[in-house]
Amino acid sequence: MPQARLSFAPCERRDLALLGASWLKALSHLPPGTFELACHPGFFERGFSETDRIHLQREEELHWLTGAAMLSAVREAGIELITYREIVEQPVSRAAAARTPALGGSA
């Protein structure tokens, strides 16, 4: 399982103007290990999103997580993006390779 979770306080998640900068700063300061990336990216969907209190946050997170700045930050930090499946299938080798930060995503 991941050693820690990368997430933000509600006030940081709601400040959409600073959300991308928060992600970039967090990624550039990750210590070695395996981290779960806690986020809620998504598209606006009629009939659902109108009642979703974080639908704007979802769209902004999707924008940042799939954008060039995020990919560049991941590369510069030497982060290996992995899935939960990889954590479960190879827990021993992941622990041995803890020198490189890794972010877990959904399988």
C-alpha cells in the first residue's frame, strides 16, 4: 500500500486559481516513497454536476493533472506514475525501489 497520501486541505482545493501551483509545489517536494494521489478530477455532466458541490474543482483538477505543466513537473522530479495494481502485484519490489517517488492512481 502507499506509504502516504498526497492531498490538500479544503481551503487549498477550493482556491482554483492556486490549485495548479499547489500540485506543482507538492510534486517538487516529495520525499522518496510511494504516495497515493488524492484528487477528484472530472468533466461537467448535465443532470449530475449541477448538484455536485465540487464540480468546478473536478474540472480544474482534470485540467491540471492532464496538462503539460504537470507532466513536466513529474518528469523533473523523477516521479514514476503507477497504478494500485502495480502496488499489489509487486509490493516487495516497490519497497526496494523506494528511492524514486511514485504516485498511485486508479487501476
